[in-house]
Amino acid sequence: MGLLEYLFTEPLFILIHGQTSPNLKGLQMATNEHNLLKDLMDRYGSMVGGKDLYLALGFKSYGAFRLANERNEIPIKIFKIPKRRDWYALTSDLVQWQMSLTQKPRENVEEIRG
């Protein structure tokens, strides 16, 4: 494929007045999500559990995590593994939730204040 064919078949990403096109922002988010998923998969594997889980969810202690769980306020699906003490979540669910926080930061701030 030549350069001209490429330019007319692939979406163009335009920088206008300091703003990137929505397509580029989507590409950046996908790249960030992919990098975050790769990093966490390398670190934890397909599941995150125990202290790593509650810290990744933003809780400073297990007690705070436990109370949020009792109130059904954990933002992702968590589960128990038979004959294990800790709670677990899929790493991919954790990444999706973390990335969702960056999608609309103003709404998240208002939600916390509200």
C-alpha cells in the first residue's frame, strides 16, 4: 500500500487548536488500557487478591474494604476461591474500572463530594 492509499483508507488524527480528534483520544485510551493491563497481568496474573486488591481499589485498609463489601459498594465483581481466605477479582475487571475513572474525571469528583 502506498502512502496516498494509506492516507485515504486509514482514519486521520487531526490536531486543531490544541485539541486532538476524538479518534486519537480513543486510541490513546486503548493504548493506556492495554499497557495497564499488561503491567498488572505481569505483576499479578489473571487475578488480583488480598492486600493487592484492596489497595488497587483505593482502600487504605482491609477494614475499609470489608465495610464497603458489606455495603455492596465494591465497584467490580469480587469472589472467593474455595479454601482460600482472601477476596479476588479478575485483573481485566480491575483495569477496566481504573480506566473508567479517567474517562470522566469531573463526574467522579462530583460523585465523591455529593
